[in-house]
Amino acid sequence: MSFELPKLPYALNALEPHIDARTMEIHHGKHHQAYVTNLNNAIANTDADKLSIEEICKNISKYPMPVRNNGGGHYNHSLFWTIMAPNAGGAPTGDLAAAIDAAFGNLETFKTQFAAAAATRFGSGWAWLLVQNGKLVISSTPNQDNPLMDVADVKGTPILGIDVWEHAYYLNYQNRRPDYVTAFWNVINWNEVANNLKKA
């Protein structure tokens, strides 16, 4: 069972001006495609061939580094595309808003802490909002690791993530990672994040 590159749920230019079409084209079509291709090569003729990407991530310490890097890359990006949308942003509502308030006090405090996790992740990696033991927690991971992995410092189910690899923002923002993180709030699809919370 080989993995496939998921289709984007919107046009390449749909997130402009916050995330430009050229970045989306390269990020989705080249970077994510490479993770999928390399993951399929790495798990060919192994027991991982029959598992879901979530199952692979949860037992990632059993697998060689190419599975960890490319499996993480595939899982992380598959989530990333869905939690963004055109004409999005604003504020969460309902259970998600209540959970954020319960965990962080209010939305502004959450945004400040999440932005700090993204801005201070050294080198390449991700910042996450995840569910851990029924509570919302912020963390960050190096490279293509994620909180599902048994090797993660902070484990749980990710419901929101931001890619802070330079390939995610460099064409438009160069070395201004905090500007990219600020722009990200304008494209968050809070409805999808709320769905992820329900599932988690």
C-alpha cells in the first residue's frame, strides 16, 4: 500500500497575499511529493507497507531514519494543508475556543506562546498545538518529527501545526520567520482545527 500526495483543498494562489502561489507550488508539489516518494521507497517490502502513517509515526523508533524523516514529512504536511484555507483566520468558536481559554487563559496568550514556539525552534522544524491527556498543549519538534512519534519530548495528538522550515516561507519572507508566523493567523482554518480536536 503506497502513500500518495494529497490534493490541495484550494488553488495554489488561494492563500495569497499571506502565502504566495510559488511557495505553495514548490512546497506541495516538490517538497511534499519528495517525502511521499522517499517514504514509499523506504517502506517497500517491509511490515510498514501495510500500516497507516499514524501507526508508523507512533512506533517510529522501530524504523530507520529515512522512514522517520519522510514519514514525518508526509504526516506533517498532510495536516498542514488542511488547517489552512482562503478567507480564514479570525477566532475559533465553540469547544475549541473553550479549550484554548481553559489551557492558556485566552486566545491572545495562546497566539503569543504558539508564535514563540515557532520563532524559537532552532533550525528547521514545526510548532504544534496538540491534545495531551485531554488538555491542549503547545510544543515544537525538530526536522520532520511530530508529537505522535514515540521519540517526541512532548507526546500527543496534533490538531494544528506550522511548518517553520525555510522552504515554507523563504521566497516571500526571507529570514523574517516571525512575519510569516504572524501571516499564518490569517489563513488558519479554525473549523478544521475544531474537527481535529473532536477526533483527538
